[in-house]
Amino acid sequence: MTSAASRSSKALLARAFAVQAHGDQMYGPHPYVHHLDAVAALARTYGEDAEVTAYLHDVKEDVAGMSLDALRERFGDEVTEAIDSLSDPPGANRGERKARAYARLAGTTSRLALTVKPCDRLANMRACVEDGNERLLGVYRSEHEAFRTAAYRSGLCDAIWDELDVLAQRPINGDFKELRPRA
């Protein structure tokens, strides 16, 4: 993992802002920052704004009262546009929310959104494997084709998509041993 000293001050500001905004929110058995750090570590390869967006990707959706204006003032138009594109629209259930979110992703031209969203999904799927959450991994697998159709752009974070495709297709023999990272 990249040390804090090698991260940009903008990324560190985004991390601090997101940690404060998410407060005591949990990500499964972990503090929410665990998820944010995982997404940011994947996105960092694609530049500072991708890392910043990764830290902030859930604040509009998860934090009551979070305004796009507040984000725009601190982090600029491009990052804020990506955050808005990454936030699930309201819906009666997950299926409805994801259908709307995928339609939004299919129509976006935000390279940041189209980079960070696969990083987010990969971090989510890796967490399912690490935490043994077979049920949620099954949900992500069942959504993968629709997600890929909406969000994949050739030449944009293909290494992330390669791993997503493996996690979405590889059979699991009753446990996750073959998918867990080796120490």
C-alpha cells in the first residue's frame, strides 16, 4: 500500500473529509474507511483525481445532507460530477436502484466515474472474498453482465476489469480459499 507521505495533499484532504463525513458508519465488520482505502488504492494508479474521487465516491449517497455544492467548493467540478454519477438514484429496491445507476453509467462521459466505479466494485468483491460473504458476492456476480455493459470502456482500467471478470465467473467450491489473496 502507498504510504501517506507519497499521497497528494488533495487525496489526504479527501480521505479526511470522507472519514469525517462517514463518521461511525461500518463496512461489514470494518470501519467504513477500510472500504474507502481499498477503493483509493486501486484508483490511485489512474491519477490524483481518481484517488480523490475514490475517497469521496459514497458521500453523496450515504451521508445525509451532503451537498454537491460543498463537494464542488472543496474538490472541483470534475470530481463532483463523477461523485454525482457514482451515486445510486433512489429506487424501491436494489434492482431498481441498480438499473437506474447502470443507465446513468452507460450515458456518462466522466472518465473519473468510469474508472472509480469498477475500482469500487472490485474492492467490494474482494471484501466479499476476504470476509467470506458468499451471499453478497453472488449478488455482484448476478449483476456483473449488466454492470459491465453499462460501465466498461475499452482501454480504461482494463486491469481492473480483468480481475472483475475473473471474480464474476470463477467457480467457488463451497468456500473462498482459492479466491483469497495468498499471504
